[in-house]
Amino acid sequence: MKDRNIEIIHFAIGLPKTMQYGNQKEMKTGICKNKTEEAFLTKEGFRGDGVANLKYHGGPDRAVCIYPYEHYQLWEKEFDTSLPPSAFGENLTVANMLEQDVCIGDIYQLGEAVIQITQGRIPCSTITRRTNIQGLLKRMVETGYTGYLCRVLKEGTVRHNSKIELIQRHPQQVSILFANEVYFHRQRDAEGIKKVLEVQELAKSWRESLKERLNKLTASV
């Protein structure tokens, strides 16, 4: 099944390291990744890649982080700045895979590997510390331009020039943009929450969070 002409613009991995930010402050983070030509993708993520905070990052449902390349131009113009490659700690910066076009449960061929979209990425304050752009984090949440995460259905080698192709569109077609809207902005939208929860392939952490929210809503009716 062929879809948009998807292209990898930047491929990056990296293990957690100490990052300096602000007024000589330091933190250990996996957000600072380095360009790579090739890496093997396992069920837990790329070999040579890692996260510092396992509570909010990493694991089988969050093995690969993708961010749309088109947003770089938007943020650079809006904040009158320039961003480094993989500014948001993503493994893959891709063209023609916007949040509005990518659905939870969609399956993609990525080089030798096969990945499945699981959830929107929840941006955290580390992005502000990395980019030193006040207001960017808020705008990412407002717009839903957060990027998204994937699980690995089939392990394999990925190269910087590997093809990404949609091989199976999820029948319910709940886009990342819609899920982000519900998750971040429509917290009392029971029907919206139910629609997202109907996708069985949704990441476990989002499922638990949305189920808890729905239970509170229905209990208060």
C-alpha cells in the first residue's frame, strides 16, 4: 500500500548524557542525539539509543520517536530562531508524515523493520532546556504538533536513506492530531476519549490515563 512520499530527513540515536542548560545547570537526558548512518532496531528501540527517565520515555510502546520535518520551519519562523537537527530528541525527522495524516495503529515498513504508531509524544520541559526557547513547549501542546511514538513489530536494520512506507492503515483512522486534541484539550470529552480507547493498539500508558479520566467522567454523571 503506497501513501505519501515519505522521506527520512535526519536519523539520530544517542545514549543519555549530561546536558548543560540555563545558568550552569546540568541534567542527564537522552534528548541530545547524534546523526547516524545505520542502526539496528530492536523491540526496545535502536541499539545505541537510550532514555534517562524510564517512567516517561522508552519501553516497547515508545521504542521509536518520530517528528515531522515540516514543523521545524514553522517553529523557526514563529520564534525567529534556528533549531539543531533532532532538536526534540527524535530518532527520525521525517517529511510527509504529519500528525493529521498518521493514525494510531498504522503500520509502516521502515528499512528492514516494521513499526506501528502507538501514541502522540508528550512534550516535557527538557525540550525547553535543550532549545532555550520559552513558549515553544506550550505551542507544541496547543497545536498538537508533538510528534509521535511507535512500537516495533519486526526488528531489523534501518539506514539514514531507508524508505518508510505505509503498509497497513488502521481501520478506525484515529489520527495522532485527534488523539492529541482529546488528550491535551478535551479532557471532559467522553465520546472523544471512547473513540481513542477503541483503538486496541493504543499505548498502554495512554490507555490507562484515558480510562481513568473516562471513569471519573462517568462516575460524576
